[in-house]
Amino acid sequence: MILTLRALGVGDLTTATPALRALRTTHPHEELALAAPHWLTPLVDLIGGIDTLLDTPGLGPIPWTGPPPHLAVNLHGHGPQSHHMLAHTRPDRLLAYTNPDAGHHDGPHWRDDEHEIHRWCRLLNWYDIPTDPTDLTLHRPPPDGLPTGVSIVHPGAKASARRWPPARFAAVARELNRRGHRVVVTGTPGERAIAVEVARGAGLPDTAVLAGETGIGELAALVAHGRLVVSGDTGIGHLATAYGTPSVLLFGPVSPALWGPPPGRPRHQALWAGPVAGRADAVPHPALAALDVPDVLAAVDRAERGAADGRVPAARAGWSAAPSREARHPTFTDR
């Protein structure tokens, strides 16, 4: 049995897809369990290869009742709490980043300046488990009655600092509609009011508002069969990357170099104004507020040109190779 921990959200789980698949490939006959929130079950199914989902909504106890796992793999963070969660299951071996506070010294050192996809691939590479960081594609679900070929505007985000102003989303949606796009507005049930505001500002009918009407499986299907995604730095952007659906993603507090689409994929446009003067706790974040409607519409044009070009990035394009044994112990400072 291999136990992995990734008790976070949509974007977090999709960025761990290459690592999870590497574990499946390297250990084809072992049962692979994932500790993650139960509501992510449809997304876990779209990744494939995971035998058991243990409902773990955060940094709390893992509902583990079986014998000690052969391997426990921390794909959640660098501890100490996440290390302790896995250690509590008494695994034969823990694969994780070094953290002396958790009593774990067998592993590479954590880096703050690392893309989230590469972070977990580097961890497994260090333990001689080969990974392919470009292996991000999810299984494509059938639309099952959902609209296809639509352009999805997703104005919400978990953190308010990552929400671009609704009026600007409305202006983008209005122009997309004028260009002949069939626009829908998505979000969680708690974001429905924002979605309604965007749709009405864009002159869209109420039927264009799908916020609160799609679970994660339906949202994935909508993206998989969609024309375009425009959103902030949130989970739906990672779904667009996973399905190759052209996307324009707006970043604020965090650089796309850490959480954006991999390089070499022109159909995915990540916009970021870079470090911008202003209060870091401002809503929206100053770097996000610096992006205007013409910036986004120009990025839509680039994304559509990139999709029409049809180029597929070469394997591992833009990513560092696995570290050699001689280079396995660089000096970094853990948080």
C-alpha cells in the first residue's frame, strides 16, 4: 500500500497529477491511496490510477485503519504537521521534504521559488522515481447535457485578493459575446452573486449563469468541451491546462512562474503585472488591479492564435531535468 497526502483543492490536486501518475507507474501492483477532501472524488477519477480516496479535508487526522503502508508520500507540504499526519500511520518509509522539526532528514530541501508541478516531481526524482512534469492531461468526461463550445468566464477565487473586479470581467464577457462567443459564467454556490453581477453587466441572459449549478465533475466537462476559459488564479485555470482548452489567467499575489501553465503552451496565456507598488492586502491585489480589459482581450487573441497553430510542447519543455545524485543536496532554506 502507498499512501499519499494532498488535502487541498482543485488546482493543488491537478498540479500533483504527474507525481501521482509516477507513483502509479513505478508501483503498478501496489494499492495507491490518496488522502484528500471527499468532494474532489470526480477529479480523482479523472486523474485515474488512484484506488482509494481517504476523506481528509485538511491538516487533521487521516482516516487510516489498515496495516502500516509500505510508503507514505507527502505531496501536501514540507511539514511539520503534514509529516506528522503521515508518520502517524507508521509507514515503512516516508518520502518527503527534509524537515528537522518533524524529525525527517531523508529528503531534498524545500524551495519557495519553485513551480508547484516541478516541486513534487523533484521530490520523487530525488527518491529515484522518474516523473514527467508535462503529464497533466486529465481523462475527458462526456458533456452529459452540458453546453459545449462555450467560453467560460469565471470571476471568483477563494481569496478575495485574487478576484479581478466584476465590472472588468463583465466588459470582457460583453466583448466576447459581441465577437460571437457563447459565454457562460461559472463559480461556486457562494460566488453566484458575483456571477450574476458579471452576466448582467455583460448583457447576458440569466441562463448564462451556471455558478452554483456545476459540481467539480460537471465543471471539468464544461472546460473539456469548451472554447475558452477566462479566470483568475484559481482551480478552473488548471483544468483548462489539463484539457488544452485555450485560457487567459489573471495573476495577482502569486507569480505564474509558481502556479501558472507550463511554458511552451501559447494557447494558455498567463497575465501578471509583476511586483506592483501598493498594499499587499488590497482587494484586488495591486498586481491584479494593474491588468485592464484591453490586456485580457489581447491575451484572448493570442490564446486563440496559439490554439489554431496547434503546437504541442515537447516532453519536459521548459522544465529542469531530474537532479543527478551528485547534485542532490543543494543548500536551500526551509520556511
